[in-house]
Amino acid sequence: MQNAKRKITWVTPDYFVDCDFNIDIFKHILQAFEVHWIILLPAKNARFSEGDFQELQKLDGLHIEFLYSAHRQRDPRRLGYYFNLLRKIKQDGSDINYFNCVPDPYSMPLFWLLNKNRTIFCAHDGEVTGAFSFAAITKIAFKYSYSFARFVNMFSKSQASKFKTNYPQSEVFTTYLALKSFGASEQIVADQNKITFLSFGVINYSKNIELLIEAACNIYEQGYNNFKISINGSCTNWEYYQSLIRYPQLFECQIRMIDNGEIPALFSNASYFVQPYRQVSQSGAMKVAFYYNLPVLASDFPGFRDEVIEGINGYLFDPSDVKNLEQLMIDRLKNHNLDYTRLKSNMQAHVTSRYADKELAQNYISMFNHVIDSSNAAA
């Protein structure tokens, strides 16, 4: 008897697992498809462990396989690792392959050798900018990988538009990233008179955390002291940022990799999530803030405009002007008690409507069925 369910081979490296890791969306997808999810993990210092997937592994129709690599991303021996992955994908003989990986010199052969009529490649950026690590190499990898892609899925309308300009031969889908949960909210009794502006994630040049530090110190000098800045994440040159902090009493800093189990408390007990980025395509951390109903203050870029609606789930500011951020923070301090409850209520209603798991899952299902039907028609 023919199996009524079509089959997907789904590939995700650990740095994008949080994009795909949503048990409720998988439950909906598994009603229509069987899924072999291959998760690519480094042998050391992986962001996720097998234990994180225990609940997902109980789902009927989902088989999870972990594929470990002992070699760094740019080690030539990674080529053998990717050919082993290619062999597994071809052995599956699935109706469709969903490949959520960034192209690099050693993964490029998969873009060439996978059946382009049955493979959806993900792209998180529409173009390579100077903010990329090894930008010159990455630009070449993008060009000689995505040029072979017939179907591409993206997570931002603004980035999808850029991608389509650079790779007009591809059919580009856009599916919003799901909300990201790291467990139940953890409310901690704290000083209710202090408004907390939270920064979370790896700290580097593109994150522009120095803008938040300067704005905080400046408004303190203007007489505002009913707030604190919480900075959390790993950093290779924290000494530079620390030197900019003129008033240490305003800051609570955890400069290290934050464990997943610590994230609920950080977001549940903050007042606003601040993202003063210099540039952005889309933000996974923002979806964590949305999940914990934490309003966002973000740089006014297209990637954030796709997600932030002024006065509904946050506010935008000009990242090139520290005074613009200062004024926004002062406004939030002055009006916090007047409209914060309304803001949180508006945000919850918007998030529930726009990021409903069933609707997001249906976007995936429709995309998968479209590609499979297109492939069958071309056969």
C-alpha cells in the first residue's frame, strides 16, 4: 500500500537549529509529511545537545539523526563530512530536501549535486555585506551556490527582495521565523522602580552595543536614574566596551555564553529588549523577545521594519544618532507606568495573530507541496 505521506529530508546545522526547533510547528507538518531531520553538530562546544531534542524525538513520523564533525568550518576535511551528508540525503530518496545551511567553500558541492528540482535551499541574507566573517570568501560561496538553486526559502521580505535581485532564476518563498521558547517564564522579585533595558547575544561590531552604553550614560547625566542596563553574551574584546561604561552602577553584565536555561529569566524580568544594530537581515533573538512578550527597541532597518510595529510590539530608532536612542529611552522611562500595560497587551494580541504555529506551519506545508508538485510536473 502506498504511504499517503510524502517524505522530507531536513538538514540544519547547530547555528540555525533555533530557526527550525519548534515542536508545535513540527506537529502540524507531521500530519502531512514524514521528516528525517539531520542535525549537524560540532564535536565540541555545540550550541545544542541530543538531550535538547527528547520531546521532539517522541513525535510520530519524525526521525532525528545527529551528524558530528570534529573539524572546524573552514578545515578542508569538512569536504568529506559534507559528502557523507550528501550520501545520506541521496539514500533517503525523499520527495523533497530542505537545506537550511549557509554556503561555504566545502558545502558548495551540495548545492551543485542535490536535485535542484527537489531541494529548497534556505538563505538568511539577500546579499553578503562587510559585516560577514570572511566576507570575500562568503561572497564567492554565495554566488557559486545560490546560482544553482531553483527554490529558496527566506525569513524576511526585505532580504527576499534583495536575494531575488541577485539571483533572479530562483523562486523565492518567505516564511516568518517562529517564536523561540527556551522554557517557561521565570519571574523574579526585583526592584519594580527600576526599568531594565536588556541586551542579549554575541557582542561584536555589528551589534553596536556601544550605542546603548553611551545613551544610558548620557541620560543618567541628564538626571534619569530609574533604570538599569543588562548586557548578556560572549565577547572577544569586552575590554573595549567596558572602557565606555562611565557609571558601572547602571550596568549588570554577564560576558559569557548564556546557557539556554538562563534565557527565560533574562527576558521575563526585563522591561525592553534593545537591538541597536548597525545592520540586520532578520533577528532570531527578537523572536525570543516576542515569545516572552518583551517590547523591542530596535534600529530602523528594513529587516526590523518587517517585524516591529510602532506602539504595538516596540519602537524603532536611528542607530546613527545616539540622541535618537536617548530620547526614545527617556520617553519609555517617563511613560512606562502610563502605557506599558497597554503596550504589552497590544503586543500579545499581535504576536498571537501573526505568529500562530498553525499558520506558520501551513506556510511550510504549502511551500513543500508546491515544490513537489512542480518537480513531478517537470519529470
